Amino acid sequence: MTGLRIFLGAAILGGLGAAAPFTPLWLISLVTLAMSTGLVVCGLIILWRGGLVPFGQALFFATGAYTVALSGRWFGVTDAFLLIVLAVIMAALVAFVVGFLLAQYREIFFAMLSLALSMILYGVLVKSETLGSTDGVNVAQASFFGFRPHGPGYTFALFWLSLGMVFSAWLGVSVYLGSVAGQLAGAIRDNEIRVEYLGISVTRLVHLKLTISAALAGAGGALAALSISHVDPQMECRVGFRQLRTASSGHSITSLAWTSSAAGMSIPSAFAVLRLMTSSYLVGCSTGRSAGLAPLRILSTKVAPRR
């Protein structure tokens, strides 16, 4: 990453931060939630580069959000920075544990297994009265190194915090994608066997990618929890993943789902994956009410064999 790109990114985010006092509060809150979603997408990019399409990122998003809520409720932690750090650690820890299983699978098996794990968490949250059940848990107003803003000041503080988090995530993801592990993502997607012949463990690389992606999702969940001041099993509906059910049987998405690379391999289109997730509740923990599972057929499309 060049210094010019860093400067332009910092200038754009700095301009947004400077314009905050002159922007309606409702728009500031909406953009803050969008920033929390953006953190999740930053993590998804890391997985998508390696040909991995997870449907269960809400597992880590909810882990981060509930870590914030329960840390304040049980232990009295209110500092926003400490809460976010705890959320990132807990989400990364969960991903590290489940990653020993997920890293063994690819394609539709990886996608559906990650979704199954997120649905398990959803069931635990709904059935557990200690965790608030379907009513959820309120999140106490956070402080910032001992400073407690109130009213509009709190909204502005969270917005400025979200800008800093997005900028840090952007830098971190860019550095990782430029590293050896990040640049191997394309090779892993195209032909894992050749990467293994180089003496590199693909399973460990996938495990690392999953952990980093989960940490970013946990940060997004923490930011969303602080912004909404409430968490519940259906909170994905309040952070931008609205129900956009597909009116057709999924053929419109199928036509956009796969694009051919120069090497002849078929890879999933990021735009199609995003439409798939938003249309089928697959980003969230719950799919019980979803009527849009028809687009799942795009993941069973046959691709060119590896060479």
C-alpha cells in the first residue's frame, strides 16, 4: 500500500469525521451501523480471496455483540475501547476453536457447516434466559477513557470511533493481503495441491484467514451493540442485513454467480454472494423463516476441474 493511498483514505475518513457535527443524528447513527457492517465485509474479503464463502459470520458478529453486553452487565466494564478489545478476542477465540473443524472443508461444505454453527448459537441464545432469550440484553452507555459523553455527543463519539476502526481494519487487511499468506489466497483457490507441494499447510492458512475474519466480525458486532444499546438473537436485522427475498426462483442470481478467470477456473462473484446472503437470511443466525433458499443452487454449480 502506497503512502498516497493511506493519505487519501485518512483524508476521506477525516472529512467525514469533521462533517459529523453538521449532519443529522439519524444519519450519523445509520452510518455508524453501516461501518459495523463494513468491518464484517472486510473479514469476508479475506475469505473470498481464498475461494471460501461462509454463511455463518453471524456466529462471530453475535459473539462480539454479546461480549459487549454481558461484560457490562456481569463485570461492570463500560470503557468502549476495552469492550471492543474483549469482543475481538472472544470472536477470534471462538473462530480459533471451531476453525479446527471448518478448516478441513471447502466449497458448499464449508458454507453450510459455518451456517450450522451459527444456528446452534442462535438456538442457545433463544433458549437461555441468562442470555436474555428472545428479549435480548440491554447495553449500558459506554465511556471513553473515563469520559462519558451524553446525548448527541455520545452519537458523535461512536461515529468517530467507527471511523477509526474502519481505517485500522482497512490498513490491517491491506497489509495482510500484501503478505505472503494473503497472496497465497489465489493459489489456494485455484489449486490447493500445488500449494501443499510447496511445503505450505493450506489448512493452517485457512484457519488463520477464518480467525482474522472472525475478529473483524466481532469488532463489527461490538460496534453495533454500542450503537444500538441492545443485543438480541435477531439483531442482524437491525444492522443492515434486511430481508431482501428473491422474487424469482434464483435464476437471476445464478446468472451472476460465476465468472471465469483467465486461468479457466470459475470463481464466485462477490456481488452474487452478497445478494445471496441478503436474500436468504444467510448472514444471520436464523433461517427458520427464510423463504429464499432457492439461490443455494448456485453453490452446487459444477466448476471446471483443477489442473
